[in-house]
Amino acid sequence: MGLEVARPIKGIFLSQRKYVLDLLNETGKLNFKPLYLSMDPNVKFIREGAPMDQPNQYRRLIGKLIYLTITKPDIYFTVQVLS
């Protein structure tokens, strides 16, 4: 399932490192540099142009990002807005 569990001296450490690397590789973003920007909670998305050619790809990516929020709660708001 892509969830790694480590048991250091204090507590439990959950990680999805391999899952993230696979996701970045699948989307062609593996060599991108990380950037931390919080999402503006007041942003409004407006649909423009034709619908997506393959909406199932978008749904699949959002599903994977939702699963990733298990260990990355900091992305929850952005993923929720995009979904």
C-alpha cells in the first residue's frame, strides 16, 4: 500500500516516501525541486475552455493525493479544494 512504518525509541514513524517517489515519477515531476507555498483559502476556480480529454487521469491523481494525506496532512486543504 506504500505505507512504511518505523519504530524508533519513542513512538511510531509513518512514511510514504516510496509512494511519493512513484507518484512523482508517474507524473513526470521526479526531477522538480520542492517548493512550499500555502494555498490562498479565498481562491476561486473558474472553469474555462473545453472539458478535459481524460478526466479519469485527474480523478486517479486526486485519489492518490487523498491517500497521501495519511502522512502529509499539510496538503489536505489543497487536495480537498482540487477534488
